[in-house]
Amino acid sequence: MLVKQVAVLIKPVIASLIWVWAACGVSTVLAHGGVSIEDDVCLIKIDRYKAHFTGYLPQERATQEFCEDIPIATESIFVIDYISDELREMELDFRIIRDVNEIGVLATLADLGGEKAIEDATVYYAEPKLYHKGVMNIRHKFTQDGGYIGIVHANHLETGLKYTSVFPFTVGQVSYSEYVKYYLVLFFACGIFIYAGGRGHVFKVRPPKSPKH
């Protein structure tokens, strides 16, 4: 009898944990604008088009890969490997600017202050070019730690349509302050979910049936 009662009480707890795991733990994505981590793969999204994004430090950590943030200021290589074949028919340019206004991970194109401000803050620029093989290699030597913003433009030659990806990143520093509020919201929501489950608001606990005499 006791075993049945315990089983009845444990079921909603297990169900709550499964729901919390599904809602709060699966495919958690830390995104810096246009770059995100999905299924352990670093992706860059240029509007609706996708590509793999990988960073390397050939002189310092040749075998290690990075997704956006660069741990030290040194020569760096960014590799953009197209997933969407449509990108092969577009001219892409690549720009790196200093995050002079310290916008951080929430930076969007509209926050950058227009063409003149972007031009003034530019530390690297690769002219528009077709990459028919589907791979763009960017090499740049960073000399200063701090915040940077990458900008990729894709120009469809036939339609004239332009697509943009903006992804902030840091060099020589790891800042978690930008993520604190997101984690707080996540944990708060999960806490409410668990509390509601325990109170029977989400998963109602049925009392054990009395044995028939």
C-alpha cells in the first residue's frame, strides 16, 4: 500500500522534471545576434540563410575552435561555411568594427549609428565577393582587447535583395554580465513551473484509492 502511495506522489514530480528539462534545458541557445549555438554547432544566420561559423587562433591555439568570442588578442581566422546553397549566388562582404558605444550582445544594425559611424569604427573590411565554393575565410590580427561587432552583408545579384547578419563578440575577455538577466528569467520561470507542479496547479496529484472492503 505504501509503495503505491509513493508511486502516485512521485509520478507528478517526474513529469514536472521532464517538462522542466524540455522547456528549460533542451537546445539552450546563447546567441550573439546573428550567431548562435544549436546542437553543439556554431551557426551564423544571414536573415533566413545559414552557415557554419568557426574561429581559429593559428599561432596560439591552432587545434582549438571558437564560436565568436576570442580569448586573446592575436591573429584570428573566421571561417564561414555555407549551409544554404543560395548564398553561393550572392556577393558577401565581411566587416569588423569596434563596439565603441559598448552596446554588447544586444547590438543590432539599427544601433550602430548609420554608415558613417560604422565606417569610422571599422577595423577590418573584406569587399563584396562571390564564394562559389561556399566557404569564406577571413584573417585578421586583433591588437586590442575589448568588444567588437561583426557584420556580414549578402547581396543577391539577380533580385538586388540584401541580407544582413550582425554578431557582437569579445576579444581577450569573457563577460557574463550580459547573460545574467537571461539566466535569472530562465531560473525564475523554471522555479514557478516546479512550484506549480508541486502544488498541483499543473500536475494534479490524485489521492490513492481506498481499498475496498
